[in-house]
Amino acid sequence: MATREASCNCGKLSVSYEGPDPERVSLCQCYECQKRTGSAFSWQTRLPIEHVTIEGRSTKRTVPTDSEKPAEFRSCDSGGATFHFCPECGSTVYWEISIAPELLGVAAGTFADPTFPPPMIAGFAAYGAAWAMNVSDLPMPGGHYDYDGTSHGGQRA
């Protein structure tokens, strides 16, 4: 069992994970992830909540809210999520996943660890920017998933 430390940019919000390498690390190109990260991709992991310790204060935002119209596109948080970000520096560190309350989503980049496992699942490549690398060409042991929900092997994104 290894201990991995994730934190926001200023270090005031952190997640410690003590356990084996994550069973799921994904690369996502859905619009929600693009907007949340400000990037063409989201590199994320889901960790068993019983192996996670959270320290620091967070501000949270739940999507969708009761007043929001549901998204007209599929995304990896289509079932809803509550995102926790640092109120000081604004970094999104982790999120609660409505359809998987036993897991905590964590932005893999917040571990700032070059040994962190690579993605094993890719999703929503159809939403990817035309200039970006073709994620569909990358080997993913867990499979690739299209915007319409069809799988090309492995688990659901």
C-alpha cells in the first residue's frame, strides 16, 4: 500500500490516499471536463472513499443544480457531481460522484506525481478538439467510449 498526496495549487486543500494503485484512471474529453479544467482533457481517478483523508476547507458546486437545465450532451458527470475546490486558489481537487457515492473523484494532476498511473479508460473523444492528439489511438486497457454511450471494450467512462 502506498500513500499518495494530492493538493490544490496553494496547498490549503488536500487529499491523502492510502491504498493500492487506483483501479480506475481515466482521460476524458467531455464538455463538462473541458470547462471544469480549462483544458482539452481531464485526467482523473476514482478512489474508494474509505482510503481517503481530506484536509482543509473547500467551496463546493453541485451540477446540475435544481435551477439548471440538464446538459444536452453526455458527460462523465451526467449523473451529477459535487465539485470541491480551494476557496483560496480555486483549484478543483476532488468531487463526489452521485452515481458512485463509495468513490471520490480526484483530479490526477493534483497529485503532481510523475509516477501516478496512466489512464486506462478514455471517454468522449468525439467532443475532443480537432487539433488535439487523437485519444482514440491511445491504448486503453479499459476501453474507449463514444459520445453516444457505445463502448469499445472495458468499463463505462
